[in-house]
Amino acid sequence: MFNKIELGYKYGELEPYIDALTLETHYAKHLQTYVNNLNDLLKDYDEIKGSKTLEDILSNINNIPESIRQGVINQGGGVENHNFYFSILSPSPKKAPDGKLLEAINNKFGSFEEMKEKINKASIAHFGSGWGWLVIDENKELEVITTTNQNSPLSINKKPLLTIDVWEHAYYLKYKNVRADYVKNIWNVIDWSKIEKIYESYI
């Protein structure tokens, strides 16, 4: 069975940037629904759910039977993307990277601030539901991308380093229709110590 991650913080601890009600609804209801749907979808596919991680499944999505493939993309992506999103947030985050990751960011984007602006623009401009990402590609180069709905970067051979959930359920209770305010404020709870560890595991 697949499940949601354990949060390393309480619902109210990301305030004022993410309010407690949004976080509880997002984690305990939206994410749990994806978990329930994924496990139900795979209940007769022991060879998939028993021997593979969700990362393995999404990285090799064309190996999934066509009859359930889109469902796995939707529900499995919903679980993986949300677990990743919640995992990089913290009430006491490291606010900026250093070391090898900062060097890679400066080389690719010019500066940390320029990278943030690029991610902000991509996330704010993304049409409809989806995600803004900082990823590392197959050549170990950094890249800013967006994905639609619950599509995972893993399915296009890219490894996630950072994500901003821009589905309305991630911000609407607090920010209403002003996605830009949510995107700009979420940097206050993104923990670069966690992202640095992920990056170092890939290089």
C-alpha cells in the first residue's frame, strides 16, 4: 500500500504563509483522497504495488498496463507530488542554499534571486491546475518547468528538487484568486537544507 508522508510540523506552524485550515484540508483530505484512489486502482495489481516504489512506477510509466496508466498518472502523481511538496516545507527553514547547489544555481540562472523569479513566473503563469518545479535533468543540469494536473517530472526523466503546488486547493482559502501572493510567500517556508540533501543524492 502507498501512503502519505508524516508531516514534520503541525497544521498551524506554517502560518502566516500557509494557514492551518488550508494545510489540514490539503494534507488530510486532498492527499488522502489520492492515496485512497491509488490503492483502490492497484488493488488487483500485486506485482506493481508490492515490488515497486511510487518513484519507480512514475519513472517507468509506460510499463504500467494501458488500462490503468492514466489513472496511475493522476492518482500516483497526486500522491508523489504532494508527498514531495509537504516534505520540503518547514516552519524554521534554511532560507537559501549554499555549497554545490548554490554554485549550480548561479551557473545556470545567474543568481539565486533570478532562479526564484523564474520559478515564480512559471508558477504564476501556469494555466489551470498544476505545479511549478525546479528539477535536475538527465544531464544533471538544473531546469525550471511546470507540469499540468498531477503529472510528475519523473515521467519525463527529470528529478524534482523543489515544487510549488498551484492547484487552487493549495492556496484558495487564504489567498482567494491571487495565486501570485501565495507563490511569493511560500518561499518563507521552503527549506533549502532539505533540497540540498536531495540534490546531493542525485549528483
